[in-house]
Amino acid sequence: MRAISVIGAWLTALVAASRVLPSQAAELRLQPGADVQSALARAAEGDVVILPAGAYRGPVRIDRRLTLQGEPGAVVTGPGQGSVVTVLAAGAGVRGLTVHGSGMNLEALDSGIFVAKTASGAVIENNRIEGNLYGIYLHGAENAVATGNRIIGIQEGRLNEAGNGVSVWNAPGAQVIGNDFRYGRDGIFVVASQRNKFSGNRFRDLRFAIHYMYTNDSEIRDNVSTGNAVGFAVMYSHR
């Protein structure tokens, strides 16, 4: 009877320890041109999926907390419909990719990288996002971060038919830091948000560098606006 009790206590301790210790994250390195979505389906929470230099087909959806990381020369191209990369999971990351080939539907919010409301704390960093309707869209993603990206918008057509470099909608605590913006409609466009930070960004050849409305308790600091129609437009916002 005592032996059974000891074994039971040992098993209980083992289960408790397994709950405390984090699982070992893995690096999954793809072959150039491999199917990214299939690789993401095999990956576990916390893994890093690495794309070597090469051409990869979008669209891509990230539905668990992992990082999609490109090495120099890794290019993800969408089919010209919808968003190229969609981030759905909290704490997920996208870094080091060249992303282009979104759709051109403004109402559908077609983006190079679309970060959904469920993706709180997502980090989008050091990507080149070129020729998409919207560059990055933080759509309700609380505390999401866009940093170190180079975002080149659409140069053809009417300005009102272009999207913004980074759009932020109702994403409290989101930060847009150290990005480089050129072409498109507005560099950063924000509406109905709060506690946001916009710092260290560079803007060229846009309508507005930063344009926000109904966005309270937010900070604009150390940004550089050159050759834009308007530098900063802060409307209907407090503090």
C-alpha cells in the first residue's frame, strides 16, 4: 500500500513539473520554395519557422504562437487577392521577409501583413513590405508592435485608392517604431485607439506622415517627415 502511495506521489510531482517546464521550441528550416502553410501546420507553439532565400507562395495564415522568419532573399508573394500574411495568434511574430502581392480591395482591408484582433502582442519586425494595398494592418490587436519595417506603398493610380503604410484600428497599446515609409496614402493612419506609441519613424512622398483620429493617451516622438503633403494630423484626440 505504501509503495502505491509513493508511486502516486511521484507521478503527481512529474505531472506538475511538466506543467511548469516550457516545451522545447524548435527551429524548422524549410527548403527554398517549400509550402509555407504546410510547414506552419506542422509547427508547435513557440517554434521558429525559417525561410531561406527563395520564392514562396502566399497567402499564409499564422494561427498559433510561433515566429515566421525569413533569411535575406526570402520573398512571400500573394495571389493578388486578400492579404498575403494573416496573423491570428497572440504573441506570434513575422520577421525578415519581403512581402508583396496583396489584393486591392479597400473594404476587405487587403494587406501585406494583416494582424487580427486575436493576435494581441504580435510582433512584425524587419520586413520589406512592398506594393501592397495596405502595408501592415493592426486590426484590434492590443499591444501589437510594428518595428524596423520598410514599407513601400502603391505608386500608380489615384491616391484615394491606395492604402496606408500601417493602419491601426482600435488596438490599445500598439506601437509603431523605427519604420521607413514611402508612397501610398498615409504613412500611419490610426482611428479609435488609445495608449499608442509612434516613434523613430521616417516618412517620404505620402499624403500625411501620421494621421490619427479619436486616439487618446498616445505619443508621437522623434519621427521625420520629408516631402509629404502634411506632416502630422492629430484630430479629435486627447492627451
